[in-house]
Amino acid sequence: MKLKEHDCAVLTANLPKESLLAGDVGTIVHIHGGGAAYELEFITLTGRTVAVATVAASQLRPVSGQDIHHVRELVPA
């Protein structure tokens, strides 16, 4: 998987501490260890940051041409 800073990526695992669910989309803001982990920023559709999380490469995937937007209301942890 080749992801770069500022790419969007999709969670493939829940991050309960951050109230994030598999399928949530974040923006890569930093790459750790040559791609072993990624720092992602997750925002609401109005632009409010709700979490910045370090995510293992195995917990995310690049967005695909088959992905669509979906809305869910954020429920704080």
C-alpha cells in the first residue's frame, strides 16, 4: 500500500478511544516508520477536527473508486 501525506485513507478497524469506526475517512498528516503507521486527522463535514490518531498500516486502506460518502453522527466515547 503506497500512501502519501495528504492522501485520504479509510479505517478498516474501529478506534473506540477516538469514537471512530471502520469506514471513517481521515487525511494522512504524517507517516511513521516508512509506512508502518500513519497519523490521520478526522474531521466533520463542516471542518471541525474530532480526532488525530496514530493508526497502524494494517488498520487502514486507500480510498477506492468504488467508495461513496456516508454520514453518521459522531457519538463521543
